[in-house]
Amino acid sequence: MIWNWQQPDWLDFSWNRARFVKAEEVFLVESGEFAGMFKHLGREDNDLVTVEAMSTEAVTTSEIEGEILNRDSVQSSIRRQLGLAADRRKAGPAEQGIAEVMVDLHRTFAEPLSADTLFKWHRLLMSGRADLENPGSYRTHA
């Protein structure tokens, strides 16, 4: 498989909008249903759904990269990050890092995305990794 950054024109990202129209329609309908349901939940259920959605995104995103995370540890870490009651489960660096990224994203989703934010997220995701030269920066090698 060729990664996006290995494409010769990767900095000039483009896509075929027509290929995504149906998926976008489904997303809009389902996100509207979710938002409507979410609006009518009590605080405790609201927190539960928030943690569940964030942990699902964290775990599935990591699976795409070939990393299998402990879902319970991710959820516990997200709960702690949000100031909610959590068990005393010890989260590894990968679970802790993705939880911090998800909570930061949850809190700052409306802010413009900057290189500083991307670098911060990368440092969080790569914490505990000794095999990387410059986590939290653009690649500097061929």
C-alpha cells in the first residue's frame, strides 16, 4: 500500500466529490438523528454517549493504523480527562495518548486546525515511543 505522503502530489490533495455524495448524505441524516437524540438525554446519559462515541472513534482510528487498543482503558482515560468518575484502570501510553487527543478535539473542534495542534496531537499519540526521531514535527528525511 502506498501512503498519502508517499504520493508525488500529496501536498496538492484532491478528490472526486461525486464518489462521496451518497456517504455524505448518509452521514448528514445519521448525524442529525444523533444530534436530535442527544439533545433529549439527561446529563448522565449525555456523558455516557459522549464517552462511547469518543472511545469508538479512538479505537477504530487506531485499528486503521494497525494498532489494537484496550477499549476499557481508552474509555477510562477519556472519563478521567473529562472529569467524570472512572475506574482505577491503568492506561498504557497509546490509550492515554489517544484519549487526550480525543478530549482535546472534543473541546476545541470549532477552532482552526494549526500545525501546532497537529504536532501536539502527534506527540500525545507517540508518547512512549523511543523509535521516533522527531515526534510532533513534519518529516525531515527522505
